[in-house]
Amino acid sequence: MSNKKFEDIPLSVLDLAPINKGAETAQAFKNSVELAQHVESLGFNRFWLAEHHNMPGIGSSATSVLIGHIAGATKSIRVGSGGVMLPNHAPLVIAEQFGTLETIYPGRIDLGLGRAPGSDQATAHALRRSLHSNGEDFPQQVAELENYFSENPVGRVRAFPGTNMKVPMWLLGSSGFSAQLAALKGLPFSFASHFAPDYMMQALQLYHQNFKPSKALTEPYAMLGVNVIIAETQERAEWLATSSQQQMFSLMRGEPTTFQPPIDKLEDVWTDREIAIFRDKLNSESMMVGTPELVKQKLKNFIQKTRAHEVIVHSPIFYHEERLKSYDYLAEMMH
């Protein structure tokens, strides 16, 4: 596991191209471009976009298209998927898309792969090439994709572009399944601790214990996701965090909405139980909300506990300027 000093841990960004209440999708994409350029100037390592569907508050559904847009507007930061949900796609199509991206932006593209549909069942069925497909055939799909990228692919079908392309593949997960698969294949692993913190240590243990060196990696490499909202005061940071919580509650109710502005009086909007859930989430390891000093300590503790090789940060903040500022604070604390 990683023994780097806190300041030497690379930081990356996870973006969902949030579509704010009252704003156009075009504005969400402009904000994502500006955020990518901003964090590139701050020295962040990667900028990843996540595939979600049928969600009015998330603009990153056509993930590979947006990756190309962001890569074209930046110069050096790695741009990739966090992730592409492979059960939604034919592996050949993903090989061609990422082979194309790697050809246009050589040495800058990452392919992170997830096995969840990233949506509800009805949407999953609308996306799937086969209604019989589910996450269980994920290992076969990954193997198929690896074959398309290989120097001498087996079979009559080849990916052009794609064949013999050096696109780094990552496996993403929120349970032990992908951790074990990443270990057996010798691939880098990214765990979604920003929404599944309870399984984090177990998944990391599985990954490290079962890791087999490969052409891609000689030793394990784990990147962990965290939610980070930093503001000048604790009160303001917690106020900004209510936007993210509203999004979570709307999903729990099966009523997804656009990304909502923060709320002032929790009691007017949420039940006592929902307020308790919010308070509990603020105290969780992977939700770091507060002043720069508090978040720095939480992040230090998190890295010390997990021995993460890299941390990928999701900052769901309604106000674009405050979101940029939160990443400024984050960059400052790593120097």
C-alpha cells in the first residue's frame, strides 16, 4: 500500500456536469470546461466524468463525447471516464470510441469501467443491447474490451481505431466484486467511497491481497472517491452541502430533479429523519464538509487509514464560483 507523504498524494476530479435548477445544459458544459481548465492550472492529475442516464440534474450521459470536449479544451490533465458503465454498451463500440479519443489526445485518456447500469431498471433496459445482459457478465465484457485493445486481437472483429492502443483501463466499484476482478487482472482500481463508504476497507483488502502483477501494473494502485465541500466557515460549507443532499433524497424517492440551490431552513423542507440522515452524512469519513483546516485533517486521516495512492474528489456545489473556490482550498492544502 502507499506510503507517500500527504502532500505527495495526487488529487483528481470527478465531475457529473451538474445541470442547475433554472439553467440550460449548455451552461453545465461550459462550467465543466472551466472547472477542468481551472484544476489543470492547479496541478490536479485527472478529470473524470461519470455516466448516468435519465437524471435531469446530470449532464454527463454521453460520457465519451464530453471527454473529447474537455480534452480539447485542456492541455495536459488526463481526461477519462469515472466511469463508463460497460453493461450499457457493446465493448467494440467503447473500444472504437476510446481508440478515437486516444488517437486525438495521445497519452491523456483514461478508461474507467463500472458494472452498474448507472440508472434505474427501465432506463437500463432502454440502453441495453440485450435485455438479458446484467452485471454478471462484466468479466467477459472486460476481457472482450482488452482483446480489442491488444496488439494481436483474437477473432475476426477488430476495433479501428482501437487495436494496439495504450488506453489505461481502470475498474471501478462500490463492492468487492470489481476489487477482486481488478486484482486478478492486475489493473488499477477506483473505489466509490464517496457513496459506499461502508464497503471501502473490505474492498481495498480484497484488492491488495489478491493482486497479481500484469503488463499494466507491477503493484496495486488504488484511487478513492470522496465528497469535498470547502468554504470559509463551517456554517456556509454545511449550507452548500444541502444541494447534494437534496439530490440524494430526490433519488431515494424516485423523483430525480435538476441540481437544486442550497436550503436555509432544513425543518421547512425535510423531515426529522431526513435531517438526521444529513447530519450523519456530514460526519461520515468520505463526506468532507467544512473549513480548509477541518477538511485537511479529515483528508489526512482518510489517506492515513486507507493508504490511498490517489484521491478523486467530487464537489457537488450549486454555485460555480464557490465550486472553483473549494478546489482552490484543496490545492492549497496539498502544498
